[in-house]
Amino acid sequence: LLALPAPAAKRTAALLALPAPAAKGTAPAAASSSSGSASSSAGPQITENLMYLMKKVYAPLKRKAASGAKDEASIFSLMGVGHKLGMDPLMLGVLESVLKKNPAERGEFGEGVIRQFEAALKKHM
């Protein structure tokens, strides 16, 4: 269907293969069986993949309006990783619309979505 360049696709697939985050309200005993966050449980590889994703997939979309199949694939990769990392579904729901606008046209709300997405990604690095 939609394809990312091979390095981005490989790193995105690695991130999507992570176990789902613990549900909010999970008993502490269940949470203590893992090492906590996704970034600490899988180590530096996740951080490296997230940094790559942020630099090579997300950064170009932040600087321009997304258009075309490659950008569409990039957006869906970001949304998939965001869901896998347990990011706010409402934020992820509007991320596509925000990234399809020119940066000058995103407005205060769009910039807020961008800041929230970046903060959520950095939280897992």
C-alpha cells in the first residue's frame, strides 16, 4: 500500500513490534514485572529508533505540509508508533490534519498538537 524508505520502515516496524504499554490503572504488581516504560524495557535500540523516526520521518513533516504517498506513509507510521507507545488518542487523531497544513497555517491549536507529540516521543527516549 504505502511505503516508507527501507531504513525508516525497518525502524518503524521495530517500534511497532514492542509490547503494548500497561493500561492506566494497572496494579503495581503487574507494572513491576516489567521495567516500567517501553524505553527502559527494550533499552537503547528503542531510543535509537525513536531518534531516527523523529529526525528522518517527523522533522520533514514539521517543516512543511505533508503531501503525496511518502508523506502519508510517514504520518501513518508516526500515528502507529504513537498508538503503540500509548500516546493520547485524541492528539493522534488530529495529528494527520495538522501535519497536512503548511506550518504557517497550523495556528495555535496545531502548534499545541505538535508540541504535545514531540513531548510524548521524547518521554519514551
